[in-house]
Amino acid sequence: MPEVQGESNKERVTGKRLLFVTGTRADFGKLEPLATAAASAGFAISFFITGMHMMRRYGETRLEVKRFPGAEFFEFVNQREGDAQEFILSKTLLGFSDFVHEHRPDLVVIHGDRVEALAASIVCAMKYIPSAHIEGGEVSGTIDESIRHCNTKLCATHFVSSEAARARVLALGESADSVYNIGSPELDTHAQPSGVTIEEVKARYEIPFDDYGIVIFHPVTSEVATMGAQARALFDRLEASGRNFIVISPNNDPGTEDIFAVIDELPRERFRQIPSMRFAYFSELMRHAAVMVGNSSAGVREAPFLGLPSLDVGTRQTNRAQSPSVVGCRADEHSIIDRFLIDRWKVRFELDSSFGAGDAAHKFAAVLSDATFWDRTLQKVFADA
């Protein structure tokens, strides 16, 4: 499409409406820096808020999303406690389709591998609405990986976090000119001062410990039958260590009830359970932690970036990332867990920049500010290697 005579590149993109779809505290931590940079570049920002954000048990984090300045917010309840994943998917498909029929954005920004993301990707593909997928091309070994690759095939453009991820997206037949390696967006927050002190974090979340580890242990959907036993094995070793831990509640995937059953029995004087945290506060908490334990992506991506030793438990992050600061084990490998808590406690490693240097948002906004980004066709063609 030729540029209108006398119209600048900036004038062609300023005011375009970006819709960010967010269903969890985790994906919002990655989307918020991108939305902030896009807003500064002149784009109009809105959020479609759904999923765990709308659930009181997980901290009702919709309120955190709605602190974003100058944006529009649209809320949709897509599930109740215990709903099956396929039911959540179908309900989100209907809700998001109705929404974009009335509020058609210029670009829908979708992150990762949750069912909310899959629903948005399907709707955008069917309605020929431009879409951008964040952090495609990752591997993890669970149903999440399959959903993530589906989103890659459905979305029009891709903002990946590493060259390895970019290669996988290209292997799926995506055109090279639609794939941008910007790094992991959540690292942008960790790359700059959090804006709060550890004293403020401890006061806000009633944390009594000076010396602590962080634990985040999510269910694995393909291992629902054993999640309770895995949680019991892991937390038994943490309790036996005599250390203090801050436990961030698991997400709401199938198997979460069995994990909560274990967490709820932990001694309160040594385990502080928190449903969710503001991202800046969580960043500051990580900077002062002794270790991180569990199966969250924070343990294999954010912890290495901060030089924080982490224990990656189980299969949820299989093949996701490699760093000298990460130790992997099964939940029942007691000797590895015990040794990690002895040898790695308060050890610091060299910062790992394998997934970017903390400038993903700047790169994202720069791509969107190029008028040619908006000229691409939405008819996808398989690009053979």
C-alpha cells in the first residue's frame, strides 16, 4: 500500500487501537511493558480482562490490570472454579467473538499458551483481525506447548524471545518477515529499579522473614493424577529444611485443588502464602530472595536474569531454558532438593541475558511504529524452509 503523499510514517500509525488479551497475572507481567511502550509511541491501548484475573481466590488481579493509565478495560467472566479447560475455551470463544464484533481493534496482542489466548487467536483468524503472538516458539512438554504452537499458526505476526524460538516458529511455516526476536518482555521490569523497597514489599504482603526462598508450584495438566503427591513430596522437603518460604498460589489449571490441599497445611510461621503480587513488588521480592523453587517460568527465565539460583521441579518447563543457575529434578528426588537448599542458598550467579537485555518493549513499539507493519496481508501462506 503506497504511503499517502504528505503523510508521515508516524501519522499513519498514531492512534491505532491495540487490544491486549490477558487472563493471568503471569501474562499481564509480560504484556504490561509492551502496552506501556506502545502507549508512549502514540497507540490507543485497551485490555480484554478474563480468566484468573476475575477470580477472588487468585487475588482478583483484574484490579491490578485496571491500574494501567489511560487505557480502556473490558471484563469477561469465562469460568467458575473447577470448570473443564474445553468448557472455558468454548465460553471464551463466544465472549471474545461477541466483543470484537462490537469493538473491532486494529491489532490484538496475545500471549503464550493459555486457553484464553487460544480463543482469541481463533477468533482473530476467523474474522481476519490482525493479531500479534508474544513468546511463540517455546517448548515445555505439556498441552501448553501444543496450544502455543496452535497460536503461532493462527496469529499473523510473532514477537519471540530468543533465536531458538524464532527458528521453531519458522519451522512451523511462518514467513521470516513476520517474526521478530525482541526478547522476553517481563525482563524489562527486572532490568530497571522496581520503584519499591523490600521493606515496602514486606509491609504490604505481611512477610515476616528477612531470609526466605520463593516457591511457585503449578499443576501440570497431563499429570493431574499425581499433582497432590508431587506437591506433598516437594513441600515435605522444604519444611524439613528449616528454611522460610514465601509461597505464591498456583494457577487454576486442573490439579490445583490437590496442590492447595498441601499448601494449606503448611506451618504458617515458616510459610507465607500469597494469592498474587503486583509485578514490581514481585520483582523486588526476587532480588532479595535466597532461592526460587517450583515449576514457574519465572524460575527458568526471570531468576537467571537476576542471577537468582532456582530449582526447576518436574516436567512443566522441560527444555524451556538452560542456565548454570538452574537445577532440575523430580519432586521425589529428595537428595537433590536437600542439596540445592544447602549449596545454593543465597548464592548469586552471573546474570543470564539469553532471553534479552530488558529492552523488549522498546523493540516491540519500534516494529509497530513502522507503517509497513500494518501493510501486510492477513492471508497466510506456508513458508517452506
